Amino acid sequence: MSQTQWILLAVAAACVLLAGLLTLAEAALATISRARAQRLVDEGRRGADRLLLIAQDPAPHLNTSLFLRIGFEAVATVVVALLFFQHFDALWQQLLYPVLTMVLVSFIGLGVAPRTLGRQHADAVALAASGPIAGLATVLGPIAQVMILIGNALTPGRGFTEGPFSSEAELRDLVDIAEARDLIEAEEREMIHSVFELGDTIVKEVMVPRTEMVYIERNKTLRQAVSLALRSGFSRIPVIGEDIDDVVGVIYLKDVIQRMYDNPKAQTSENVDTLMRPPTFCPDSKPVDELLREMQLTHSHVVIVIDEFGGTAGLATIEDVLEEIVGEIVDEYDDEVPPITELGEGRFRLSARLGIEDLGELFDMKLDDEDVDTVLGLMAKELNKVPIPGSVVVWEGIELTAERGAGRRHSIQTVLAARAADANEADVAAEAAAKLATESAERHT
């Protein structure tokens, strides 16, 4: 080999070495979070202050490092190809040998080895690299930014002002790798991914739809509001005017109880519209993460969701948003409900999701409905509102009584079913017993 060829080989080796060092620094810096950098500052580590500044805005520094690394790799590839062109005459040798050489060097020397070392010794490498990387970003950062702008202009669609190299997808991959290495649990990985997806989820996807909303009319008394809250299990209930599209406020159970405690007569003399709070509205297309920030700022626990036509689409609570992160929140007493439980004397406890045809078979009847398929759907149709515990519907000679709600939304899980005639006799007996008890109490007083 001639002196010139030795110089070219030294240049290629130097470029590979510099590219490897930049890859090492990138791997370490990508691992350092703000909290981790702040911990290093608190420990008094040298260069920690500069590393904290990089951690607060990593994109420009990583983009500059990537720009230089690609440049060094390109120079090394060209130099190696030139050396092989000078040593071999066959075209296939001139093409195959440099390609194989640089693939091996790039994968091992610029990929696996430096990235592994960077993550294994992230703190030490990041502290040592923070100074050179910060200096390079100051000098060459504008060039990398111009390259990004040109790339965004040539790329179809909307580009990224900070560049696509430090992206959410890369962070997602790191989370998956952390779970694969047992650094975090599977549930923690799912929770982190849920946080990322929060910004892509709209309120319409998490709200309680209007068909499942529990509400109260504004002319109802405070006593009726307490009764509805106790039966439904909700402490915040929307107040409506003419119909469900006319939500005029939200009644809080604690406000009602406070008022009734201060003035017992208010439970029958005052209506809910005297204590209701102003409602908070939001469009059903609003991203969930924006809604969560607004609810935190306004201290709102319930918002009324409006559709594109201005009608009530449903309601959303902070718990609905949290469920998108931590998963379904259920009651600790919730158990799997069997479809049918016979109680004797022609009475049954049914799952609210039991089909109407199955309900008919219990009473030797052929039942069907064109609009709904389940027992709970039938009760909602007949009541024209969401059934709550204690709601009663008589249909085709069968009396259906909503028994209990379960879960955070207190949705009805079981329904009692009996023939209407038998149920009416029981009701009459209960009313008679209550009347006798009342008369007895009056005589004693």
C-alpha cells in the first residue's frame, strides 16, 4: 500500500471512531431524563449543570450529533470504497467488498457496541459528552436545523420543527425494551403507552353517553334529589330544564345535605335549581389530555359533552379520563353475575344483559322487541330514562325491578322478575304493613 492509501485508511478509521463516539453519546443522552439529570446536579457531579440544560431541550443536541455521525459514516464509506477500487479490478469485487465491510463496521462498530456501552454507563458517558455535544450544537446546530427545514419541505404532509429523530416512537420502543428486560412490569408499560395515547383520544370515546346519563329535572325538590343520588349512587347529577338537551346545572349531593342539615324544611320547600352549580361544557371532539388540564384548572369533576349540533352527547368525569390511563375502575364487591338465579315462587334474579327471548322462556311466553335485545335495554325503553336501583317496569304481564348497581358508573347488574299479579299482591301487602306501622306510631305519640 502506498502512503496515500495508508492516509486514506487512517481517515476512514478516524471517521468510524468519531461516528462511534457520537453514537455512544446519543445512546447515553437519550437515556437521561430531566429527573435523572437533576439528581446528578444534586450530587454535585461535574458537568451535571450542562447535562441538565441538554435534558431540558434534547432535540437540537441529538439532531446535531446525528448530522455529524451521518457525515462521518458517509466519509468512511466513500474512503473505503475508494481503497477497494484501487486494489481490485473486477466490478463485483469493487462493489461487494466495500459494502460488506461497511455493513459489518456500521452494525457492530457503530450500532451494537457503542449503544450498549452508552446505556450501560449512561451517567458517566452523558456527563463526559455534555460539553462537546453542547459546543457542537452551538456551532453546527443551525446547519442541522436548515437540513430539517429542507427535509420537511420535501416531505409530503406536515413535518416536525424539531426533527423526527427524537420521537415518541423511539421512546415507546425504549419502554417495550425495558419491559422485555424486566426493568418494568407489563402493567407499567401499558400505563405508559396509555399516557401517550391520551392526546390521540377524544372525549367522545370516553364519555358516558346520553342514553346512560342519570339526571334530574330542575323543579324536583331537594328530598327527591337525595333519593335519586342514594338510589343511583352518584353524588353529582346534571339538572335539566325542558329536556336532556337543556342542561342548566349540576347538583352536588354535599350541597343538598348541607342545606337540609341547616334547614330541615328545605328538603320539601326548595327545588334543586336553587342549589345547582353552573355546568361546564366541552365539545365531543376535544382531546382528552386537554380536557384533563382544563378540569384541573377549573376544579370541575363533571363536564357536559356537546355534539356538533349543540345537543347533549353525554357527560365526562375525571374518573373517565383516569380509566384511559390505569384501566377500568370497578367496585371491590363486584362479582360475576349468573344469567339466571331462581328465587322460588316464580321469582327470578336476572343478569341485566339477559336476552328478552330468554326472559320469555322463564315465564313460558314468546317475547320479542324490535328496538332492544336485553332486559336492561327494555327497562330503559319503557322508562325513557336510565334505570336505577328500585326502578320498576311492568311489560307483557311481567314486573321487572332494577335491583342493584355496580362498578364506578353504578350500572344495573341484576334485575328481579316476577309475574305482575304476584308482584302487585306483594306491593299491596307491603303498603298495608307500612300503613299499620304509621298508624301505630301516631297512636303512641
